[in-house]
Amino acid sequence: MGSSGQRRISEMTADEVVLACEQNYIDYWRSATIASAVEWSQEDGITRCVTGLPQEIFNVVLYSNLDETNMGTRVDKAIEEFKARRIPLIWHVGRTTSPASLSAYLEARGYPKDYELIAMAADLTGTRPWQEARNCIEVRRCESFEDHAAWISCLTSSWDSPDPVREWMLANPFFVEPRPNPAMYLGLIDGSPCGAVMVLASGGVAGLQCVGTIKSAQRKGLGEALVRTAVKDALAEEHKFMVVLSTVEGVPLYKKAGFKAYGALPEHGMYFDRLTP
């Protein structure tokens, strides 16, 4: 990403902002898997991160660098490998992927675009109107193993993750060891842990990752309090903008915190764990 984090949003094109969102997401996965027994591969021009966990968002093709002459052969080979392992996964197709026809090829192979992530960013260079959180809400930075364990429980609950996901996170130093980067924030309502957010700084860009609020605590202002706290700290660290790849459902939350949408990235779900033996 070079020095994009030193530029203002007003100095960037929409495509450059989307690329910053994608790169931060790729850097998140690279960081999250470096200390754990996870497959990180760039074989045949296809960059993938495979945990083997039984939830598609933990097995991802992050981007591909192919050309029209070899795309079909290499994509088909990767699909057959995933199918043989019977794991669910998501194949992202965004600005970092080439050729642009890959999404149409996956659809033709029977894997339709079943979702989109919205690339969003917030300008941190102007004066911001901060809204105080409700008295019952507290957001604090994780500083202990207990904080991180509570953070993991909130996140995996909000994502409806199966037990192996929580166990994998608890065993992964990236998620349980306090460190300057990433910063992990725990949200509490009346003292009870209910929400989580992470900020990963990479290439000079601050990005939101792993955002979630347990279902019983939703629509109470906690999600907005978590995001605003992350934005405040990024501003204090002199970041000029913050990025996030949002679910469609999460867009209203980020808009409240000053984020704007710059583009959409298609995702193709492949649920090989559901195949009949």
C-alpha cells in the first residue's frame, strides 16, 4: 500500500480507498496466522488462508493474480483441492484480483456471488462531533488474558461461531497476547462483556477488523461506542483515515461514526462441508 496512510481521503480515488480496505484485510489475515498452524499459500497465483475451521469466514481466498490463459486451469485445481478437504470457504474477488472476469468464471462454475462486503472509510483529519456513550456502556482496551478471552467470547458469540473457532482463537497468540498492534477493545454493558472490535495498523493505515456485539446487546449503542473509541484512538495516533470492510448489515452503524462507502467487493461462498459423501 506504500504511503496511502499518510494521504487524506480527499487526495485518493475511490479505487485507492477500496484497495486500502482490501490490503488491511489481507494484512490482518497474514498477522493472525503467522503464529499459528494455519496454511498461508500463494500457490499458482492464488493467495489463500485456510484454518480448516468449520466456518466459511475462516477459510478464505484473499486475492488472485492470474491471466485469462491460465485462470480456468488454476481456479479449477484450487476448487478441487478445497472440495477434497470438505471445508467451507469464501472466495473474495476485489480490486487486488486479476483478471476482472474471475467473478463471472466462478459463477459459471456454479459458485454464484452470494454476498458483498462494502469498502468504507472515515476521514480523520477534520473536527469530529463526538457523541457520549450511555452511562451503562464502557469500552476499554484489552490488557490481560482475561480481557482477551472475554473479547473472543463476545466475537464468536456474535458470529455464531462453532466451539472450534473459539478454541483456535484462545490458542492463538495473536488474539490473546496484549500488544501495541493490533489494539483490541472490549465493550461492556452494566459491567458485562458484550462486544468486541480490533484495530490493525498496517502500511500506515488503521483498519477495523473483528467487529461484533452479542445478540442480546444489539441496538443499545454499544457497537457505535466501540467504533467511536477505535476512531478516537486512531485520530490520537495521527492516522489520517480509517478503513473497514463492512457487512451490508453493518453499514448504518459505520455511517453513524462518520464512515462513507467507496465500493463493494463480491464474495463467492463454497460450502464443501455440506456435500453428500
